Amino acid sequence: TKNNNDMLVQVKANQKQLLENCEDTERFTKPQDTYQSELIKAHGRLEQRTVSVFTDLTFIEDPEWKKYIKSIILVERHREGFNTELKTWVPSHEKSHYGSVH
């Protein structure tokens, strides 16, 4: 940024083109680094997170974003919540994309 600070910017659905570019980066390039958390059991659910860092920005098309974003970070959340009525674990999976801005 202008003041030489680093920040993370979450890419949301209202930034359709940038989100599609991040998803293409995830789909067609390999992460530079990946971290997977331990499986955590708390509050009636199991959760594990995976964080992947992508530095190949080939698929970022907007020149304004391309000059600021230095990496794409993907956070995946894998959860299983216990449904007390069904007496079974119910899985869910969420993804969030972030741009690392320097």
C-alpha cells in the first residue's frame, strides 16, 4: 500500500470477476505453501482448517488489482456438527479467498 503496510482483503461475491479469478487460481495453479490445522472438537462440532497460499497470479485479470495483490490465500473450513435430533454428524465445507496486499 501507499504507506508500505501489509493487509489481507477478503474477496466477496460482490467482486464477481476478482472472485472468479481467485477460484481459477485455486483450480489451475499449485499453492506455494499449505497449512492444515489439527482437528478441533468443541461446542458439539469438529472443525479443521486448511490455508493455502498461491503466488502465481496469472489468472488475476484486472490490472488495478494485479499491481497490488502479491498472493491469493484460500482458507477452507471443514466442519461436522452433531445433529441431536438425527443423532448423526452433519458435514459442511466453506471457502474464503483473500488477497494479500503489500
